[in-house]
Amino acid sequence: MAVQPRTVHPAVAFAIDVVLVLVFLVIGRSAHGEPFFEGFLGSAWPFLVALVVGWVAILLARTPAADVLAGVIAWIGTLVVGMVLRVVSGGTAAVPFLIVATITLAVLLIGWRLILRLVRRRRG
């Protein structure tokens, strides 16, 4: 009998992604000396809504939640839709912010899945 690899429940993976998007926002706000509570929801909602859009794509594609492809989908959805929503709602999307957001969100949303893949391979 073949051993089935352990999977991450989509709700758990989504929760991890939400926490990591919030970490991205906390880091960004603190780097600019912005107060944590004041204006946090205004900064967070475009990226959280965008993450949900990415997750709809993940679920429609039936991609395993912890698969690296799911991380790429979540990253692109969060980045692109989040930036559009941010700009449409009156925010800015300066080139330095785009670069930092692109790299940081990729590291966070794809990174935990890559780490999980490496750990699983080592445990073999």
C-alpha cells in the first residue's frame, strides 16, 4: 500500500497566507513609521481582498493548497489585484513600493510552500 503524502487543508493554507499578508503590511507600515492601528484597515483591505481573488483562482484550478503553484497564484493575485484596488481607492503604487511588494509577497506566499516542500523531501 502506497503512503499518501500529508496535505495541508486549504483553510489552513489560506489562514497562513492571510497572516503573511498582514505581516507584509505590518512590516511596511512600521518601516515608514506609520501608526499600527490608525489606517491599518485602509492599507490592508486591498491586499486581503486580492488574496481572496487569488484563492478563488487556486480553488477553481484545483491546485493543492500547499503546492508552489498555489503560492504563485496567491502571490500574483495579491500583488496585481491588490495594487489595482489600492490605486483605484486613492492610494499610491510608486515603483519602489511595487518592487518591494513584489519581492516581499513572493518570499512570503511562495516561500512557506517551498520550505514545506523541502521539509517533506528530507523526511522522505
